[in-house]
Amino acid sequence: MALRARDKLLQDVNWALENGMPARDLVPMLQHLLEQVEPEAAEALNAKRHLTELLMETDPWRAAGYARDVLRVEKDDRTYAMLALAHTLLGNFRAAANAYRSALSLRSDCAWYLHNLGHLLDVALERPEDALTYLRKAHLSAPDEREMAASYAHALLRTKREEEARAVLSGALDGPPEVDALLARWSRAKR
């Protein structure tokens, strides 16, 4: 492709990204861009990152492939996290946990990576005791996040620490009735 045509395509892609063009229009543009640039060029890596995000819900298998392509060249926490999400959607929970661990090795303070890894360990991999470390750190990093508090409390309850779970939920939810209802629901579900 001539340099001018490639520059025009890059300009069009950047405009489409900046203006929130829908995935149905943006995906073909990004795929066309990939055909026109070297696979390891910065433009290709950025296109693959965007394709990973855009395809996550509709085609997590392809999204994971694009994320792996990026990670072969550049290691970054966000791409590892997207790979983890794709694996989660595909039901590859061990691979998802490993990808979250890789994301955390690059950004250990990210409450969402801590939470997502802990939640996977607790719910998908049936390892609530292992989940507690990650979920505790996530909750302490973002104490106002109800979802993080609930995940932490869930793992606490599963490890027979009901009073700790109640205390965590009491700080995050709207009062004893809501706390009691949630704890009762979780207790019924584990039977």
C-alpha cells in the first residue's frame, strides 16, 4: 500500500476511534489496517488491542487471539487483563487466573485485577481460601466498591467466617436487612 493511502487509512481509523464509531464499522477498518502494516508495528499492536476490546463480547476466541498477538511483542497489564476476561468468557478459568496474575505482576495495585482474580479463585475454581488475599487487598484498595465488598464477603462466608463477612457487608450495603438477605441467599446456594 502506498504511504499516502496507509496514512489516510490510519487517519480514518483514528477519527473512527475518537468519534465512537460502532464496532460493526470499526472492526472491518481495523482488520483492513492489519493487512496493510507489519504485524509487529505499533499501528498493528494498537489495532489488535482495539479489536480485542471490540470483539470481547461477540467473539472472545478471536479477542483472545489478538491479545496473545500483542503480548508476544509487548507485555502490558491491560492486555493481560483483556486476555483474562476473554478466557473467563470462554470458561478457561485457570488460563484466566494466570492472565490476571500476569497483569498483577505488572500492576500489583490494580483493585479490579485483584478482585477479578479473587472472584475467579472463589467462584469458578472453588478455592475461596486462596481468594481471600486478593479480595481483601481489592476491598481495602476500594472500600466503597460494593461489588468488591460482596466478593470478599462471599469468600469469607465460604471459609466459615460469617461474622467477618457480615462486618464487610455492613460497611458496604444499606443495612442489616440487606446484609441478612444476601448472607441467607449465599448460605442456601452452597447447600
